Amino acid sequence: MKKYEIIKDSKIFDYVIKNGKRLKNQYYNIFYMENKEAKTLFGLAVGKKVGNAVIRNKNKRQLKNIVDENKFLFQKPYYYIIMVKKDVNDLSYEQKKEALVSLIKKEKN
């Protein structure tokens, strides 16, 4: 995921969470809504309940990689906020990938 694809403005982050649609499973919450820009933007949130800084950063790196590999599954142009839940620490990388991809595919239906 490139830097220009990441939502850094907290106002947009909060607006999408408050007004967007939501998908959830045991490991992730995804908030999404259409945006006026011509590109899809992503926000990643890993809370302190997930673990210490090392674990949170590892989860963010893995999440960025999963999103990057599966960009074709996301609708365009949309904002996506992906929140990681504490249970994700019990999963391997492949299981994290499968859980997120299945949740994104649920959104298309």
C-alpha cells in the first residue's frame, strides 16, 4: 500500500466510522463509504488492546500487505477503515488474509 492511499486525516477517519456502512467478523471491523475523489483510500486502526507496539506494528504491516495483494477486491472510489480486533493475534498470516478477504467478498454481495 502506497502512502498516498492511506487516510491520515482524523476527520475523514471519524466521518467514515460514524456515517459509513459496516462489515464485521471475529477478527476485523470494516467501515466503508463512497468518496468524491477518484481513488480508493484506506485507514488502518490497531488498538492498544491488540498488544504492545511491536505486535500492533506487525499487524499493521501484515494488514497493509494483505490489502496491497487484494486491491482488486475493493470497490472504487471508496474510503475503507479496517479495524483489527484482539483475536487476530491467534492467527497465522494466511488465516488473517483469508478472514479479511472473505469479509471483503461479503461486501460485494
